[in-house]
Amino acid sequence: MPELRKDQIQDLGRLFFKERRCIHGGEPGTGKTPTICVLQRARWDRHGHKSIWLMPMKLIDKNFDEAMLWGEWAPGEVAIVDGSPNEVEQALTCGAKLLLMGFTRFELVADRIHEDYKAIDIDEWHKGFGGHDSKRTQALYRWCKRRGDDLWFVPMTGTSYNGRPSTVYPALQVIEPRYYGTPEAFSSVHDLVDPFTRKVVGHTNLDRLETILSAHSIKRLWTDVHGPEEIVVQVARCRMNDRQRRAYDKFRETALLELEQFFIDGTQPGVGFIRARQIMEHPNSFPDLVTPGQRVDICPGEVPGKLEEFADDCEKIDRPLLAYAALVPQQEEMLRIALAAGRRAAIINGQVTKKAASAADRGFRAGELDTIIGSPQVADCGYNWQFCGDREVSDVLFVSMDYQDTAFFQAYKRAMRQTRRSALRLKLYTYIDSIDQHIMRLTKRKSVEAAQVERGRVPMPW
């Protein structure tokens, strides 16, 4: 049986004896999961209180194994709530001491969970509960209110602040509603609103939010546990190929691009932004605007500059690597390139089944694969990819970026799960004179705000 570290025991004591409602805000790789698993067992042993544990579905198998290991439960005492309606009902009524389920499943069954379950732990909180008004958050409020003073509530995330102050509100509302009372009161304290458009244009009083968040959070930094980070950031400035550049510039100037197959209309701002990224990132696999679900090549015979750079990296790097891209067609192109270069690669994204994602995860950790390609939003949740077999991962490539600074932070932390033997190289691919510069400015701003609210968060390194 493994043992908790001294700092994990301290965290367990705070969660069990002092604060039943507390954010476990340890950074990725600091060992939140073992502490929570022991806490779940202690609740049952001391108080007879059962727990439910919410998480992204791709973590279910991993966390079930962790629960059995650290909680030392007997067979049948831990159940996964998933499957057909009959299977879900059986899991909810089987009497298990601990129930594991995904975020959507909780939203659907929250009102049917027996009152014996007094505790709720939420892994990767930032991925499931980002807004007050969502049906999922409202289901959480109802669930917690029915438990009254017996409630145990532990959201787990190294990024409580996820792009804007309002993402912190739901957790604080459950922990201590008297701070703000209503989302409108919260907004009046922390949002700067344009008086004419009524749109939020900035944020203020972040020092107050930091004080409140710190009072109700455990914050273990990776450097506190494992020592200084050694990270090398490299920005690769790529060039679009000629046809791609002409198409991109024409679309940017006129918001309209005439192709042989169809017109690309970018007069609507949101649509225009999406189409511009698709021209940038995967012009050889562009969505067919005439036949939905199909794709066409709008730059035949030419490879995008980023994919040329990625192909070169696949050839040159003789080590395991992680490669992230924000768009699915681009990920698929990257998979083809990696396989053609002789790498043993697999994709993990929102379209991959839980079974396939688990197989890819296990294969990489076992050294049977040497390349994981995925989206930052999916691959940023709980995976342990510092080692591929007995080889340490030293390269994380961001071929295209997500809009959230938290996705970047969480994604590269997959390769920082314990003290590292070597420095970690982060390579960011960007196109010269493109939307990439806007995305980098946007994520930089969000990271600067987050650094004012959460201890240990640092601004983006560019």
C-alpha cells in the first residue's frame, strides 16, 4: 500500500477536520487524487457518509483504479454510474460507498441520488462547472442544498480561475454564499461594463477575489513539491504556403473568398473568425459548405507551413512527444504525418470513445506508443504522460492554440507529474501576420488576470 506524503497528510487533515467545503487547488502533478481517495474512505469510516466523485468521462477508469488502491475498498463498494438506463439505476441503488460518474450523468441523475451520499468531490472542476446559469450548476446547487450542514464539497482543480472571474463564483457560492449572494452582486464587484453596450469590457477588484479564494483553497504548487521548473519555450514562426497565404489575405481583407466549389462568407464576426482559422490550420481538409459532413482541399498540392514544421519535428525528434492542436481536422492530418514518419501515434480528442482514449493513454504510458496527438481541452484532464515506458517526455508541441490560457497550462503539465530528470521544451507554432498573434494576446491577458487571483499562476511566457 503506498503512503501519502507529509503535505498530502496535512491537506487531508484540513479537509477532514477543519473545512468540509474547500477547493483543492493543487497544481497538476502535486497529488490531489490520493488525498481525495483517502478522504472518501475516512468519511465513511468515521461518519458513515457516502461520497460521489464527478470527473470527465475519460478519467473514469483511471480514477476507479486510484479509488480502489488508496481507499482500500472491497469489491462492490465502488461503482461507476454509466451505461443503459437499467445499468444507471442499478449503480445508483446498489449501496456502494462511492459512486463515480461524469458531469453530464450527474446533471441527469442529481435529484435521484440517495440522501446517504453527503459528499461530492469534483475532479477537473474547471471543465464541468464554469457558469452559474447552466443546468449542471443549478443541479449542483440543489444537490448541495439538500445535504444542509452535512455537506462535504471539494472541487479539485489547479485552475479555479478559468479566463474570467465568474468561473470562480459557483464554487464560492456553495462554500460560503454570504460573500456575494447573487451572480448580479458578484458581477457588480468584479466586472467592468460598458454603459452603452452593457458588455463586460474588463475586470476589477481581483485582489479581493484572491483573498477570498485563498481563504477557502488548498494551493500546492508543483515547485513546492518537486522543486524548480525547468521549461524552455520556443516559438516557431511558420510561413503559409503561397496559395494558402493568398486565400487567407483575401478573406481577411474582404470577408469573402470565392473558390471553385463555393463561396466562404465571413461577414458574421464569429463565423469569419472560425473560417479564417480553418484556412490557416487545415486548408487541405476544409469543410465542404455545399455538402455538410464532407471536406474539400482548397490548396491542392500544397502542405500548410505548420504541418511541414510538424513533419520535420516528427523526423528529427527521436524521443516520445506530446502534440496538441485545437482543431480536429488538423489533428487528423498530424496523425497521418506522424504515422508516415514511423512514429507510433494515437489521437485523444472529444470524438474518441472513452475506451479508445483509455487504450491510447495506457499504451503511451507503457511505451507501446511514442506520440500522443490531442486537443488541449481534452488532453488537459488528469493524464500522467511524463513517462513513456521508462523514457521521460521532453517535448510538448502546440501546433495550434486554444483560446483558454488554462488549457495551455494544464496541457503541458501532463508531462510534469513528478520531479523531472531533464528540462521540458514547449514549442509553439505560429503563422506570421495571422490570427495566431491575436490568440496569443488574448491568452496572455487572461493569464495575467489569473495570476492576480491564484497563487502560483504565471502569465503566458511570450
